[in-house]
Amino acid sequence: MIYLQLFLSFFKIGLFGFGGGYAILSLIQHEVLRYGWMTPQEFTDIVAVSQMTPGPIGINSATYTGYTACQTAGMSDSMCVLGSVVATSAIILPSVIIMLIICQIYLRLKENRWVEGSLKALRVTVIGLIAAAALLLMTPENFIDWWSVALFAMVFCGTLFLKMHPILLICIAGVMGYIIYN
Amino acid sequence: MSKCLRLFATFFKIGAFTLGGGYAMIPLVQREVVDNNHWIGEEEFLDLIALAQSAPGIIAVNTAVFVGYKIDGVRGLIMSVLGATLPSFLIILMIAMFFTQFRSYPQVEAVFKGIRPAVVALIAAPLYKMAKSAKVTWKNMWIPIAAALLIWLAGVSPVLIILTAIVGGLVWTAIDNL
């Protein structure tokens, strides 16, 4: 029963996928190759497609795997779409349940002296987490030439000084990329 | 527009324009949820990032759950999670069905060469303002710096850093109460 397998696999991935994005990818790789839902080459394609499309990598790969797994099993298009729905809901479900519990605890206890104390330390630390995220993305793959540096500087100033909307800046950077590199 | 619809529309927008993983959505969430809709405050936003990061699963979904639930209970949660998920779901479904060759179009690759460094700037630029609302001072500045270096250079898991910070905060509170 491929739907049940898809559901269980992606529920497991959602449950144990700590740290988001690329940390989840290795879990997905393990499950997907175990059941032979796709070849290692197809899996590499998912990673590439995920990097080029908006949205969380976890959702992207669940949707893609759900479809391809059913297709590999020789099912019809609409059954493949159902496979996508099953895999995507399965990866979301653990997040929703756990985060809902965390949320209720947080909203109820945030005034508590002990919780407040750890939140204070947490807030300061989160700044470091975000800085690390930016540093980790400063790779040769993301910064291929001086144009990249110029685009970085433009968006940095646009955000900091002109308070431009992030969506507008992403669109401008996309158009500039098309003009420069195409 | 009703609260539910606003939640759906806002997270749909966030989902549709988040390129490059969890942290890339931070500037968007900040602009839409904190600045434009005033659904949560600056401090609460930092708590949200820490919680969404330390809970298992997809950071974007965790964020949607938190904001949706806080604004309109379980109904709000369903709308915001649907909004955050639908754009990627629909786009990937289209690609899986029709454009398996999507990646090999040079035009697509060119657009993304422009967007990638932009996303890094979007994450880095608001750091100073966020540090102020997190009450980072000269005295405690070593904490975020150490956290960033440990993750960046030593490959320490952010979850471990968050747990350490929680324990540190509890110890600090205990000493303060002596």
C-alpha cells in the first residue's frame, strides 16, 4: 500500500527532522532510496528544483516524491496527485501537533519567572543563529562573481536604509540576474 | 477582510517568496507579521524564531502554526499553514507533472544567480535592529558571536545552541534569585 508507506515515511521525517532545510534532506534521502521510490539521480534533481523554487525544502521534496513514487508504481495522474497530497500532509502533521503544544505552553507561561529568564537568554542567542545562517550562505555557489557582491550590497542597503519590501527586492534581483547572466 | 483570510493571504505571500530555506523567510515574516499586521511584537518574534527552530519539522510550518494559533486559534492555524504550504505544493506539482526539465532552462538559472546573493543580504541586513530588540549589549555581545561562530565554523547544531541558552538562562535566573 504505497499511500500508507508514503504517509508513514513522511510523518517520520516531519517528526525527527530537527533544524529544518538541509538537515531534513538526509532523512528524506534515506527513506526515498530505501523504498526505491526514485533513483539517486532523481533525488539530486529534487534538491536542485527545491533550491530554484520558493517554499520549504521539506514540502517541496514531499510533494515531488509523492508524485514520482506513484508514477514509478505506474499509477494514473490523479492517483499521483493524491500521492503528493498524502506525503505533503504527512510531513506537516507532526510540526502542527508539536508546535501547537509548544505554543500553548509558551502563551500560558511566558510571564513565569523561570521561563522569562530562559527566553531572555534565548533571544540574545537567536541573533547569533541568524548571523550564522547568513554566514553559512556566503558560499562560492551563491557568490559567483562581483555582480553577486553588487547585488548583495544593493539589497542590503535597500533593506536597511530604504526599508524596501523583501518581495520587491527579490523580484528586482531576479530581473537583474536575468539581464546580467542570460 | 476577515482575520482568517488575512492570515491565509499573508502566509501564501510568505510561502510564495521564500527562496533558500527556513532563514530566508525571516525578513518576510518580520515585514508582514510584525511591521505590517502587528500580529506579534519584536520580542515575541525572536521567541518565535527560537521555538520554530527548536521544534522538529519545517520551520515555515512551525512559524505559521505559532502566528495562526495566536491570532485566531485552531481555525487561524489551519488557514496560515495552508497558506504557507500551498504555493510550494502547487509549483512542485506543476514541475513534477509538466516540467521535469525545468532545471535545464538557462533563463531560470540566470534569474536564480541574481536572487541567491540577494537572499543572503535580506537575512543579514535586519540583524542590527533585531539585536537591539533582543537587548544585546556590549556585556552580553559575546553570546550571539560565540553562537554564530560555533555554528558557522565548528558545525555545531543550532538545536544544541538553543538548549544551552535555555539552561544558561535558567542558571542565571537561579543565581539572580539567591
